[in-house]
Amino acid sequence: MYCNACGKAIAEDGRFCSHCGNVVGIPPAPKRLMRSRVDRKIGGVCAGLAHYLDLDVSLVRILWFFITFACGIFPGIVAYILGWIIIPEEPLFLPVAASQQPVTS
Ligand SMILES: [Zn+2]
């Protein structure tokens, strides 16, 4: 393939042009476990887990609820608070990859 900035041939799987340093294509966003800002009920831990595991948020909350009660409430609450403290909150503005934007033209 060719660099879309300088037009020189570059490696097929290369993410950067070795000639001009241009970023070729959209690098896949690294998947990180983050607490959700928009989809939270308490601390966004369940929503963050759901996003990370590609599960439904409600399913994760129900699972968390049942696991919490099955384990005697306290461990589940401690785990939630630990997650709240340890898992970083997602940034206010997530970088949107160009490939994910709807084509309107
Ligand atoms: Zn280039």
C-alpha cells in the first residue's frame, strides 16, 4: 500500500509511513477497562465491565446483584468499592475513530 501523505510505498501492515511518519489507517483503540460516565447507576463499575466484556449492562448488574447476595453482600460491596477506586474513569471526550463515524455523504 501507499502512504496517503507522501505517496511512497510502505509495508502492508505498517501503521506509520517510514518516509514521512504519517499515520496510515486508523490504529485500533486499545480496549481498556474504564468506569462509564454516561451509563452509570452508582460508580459506573458495572457499565465499564459490560463495555469491556461486550455484555449487556443490565446483565452485568443482575449478575453482580446475584453474586453479591450469593456471597453474603459484603464481598460484593467491597469488590464494587475496590473497582470504583482502582478502575479509572473514562475520559470526558473519547477519541472517535474515523472508521466508526457514520458516512453521511
Ligand atoms: Zn509518507
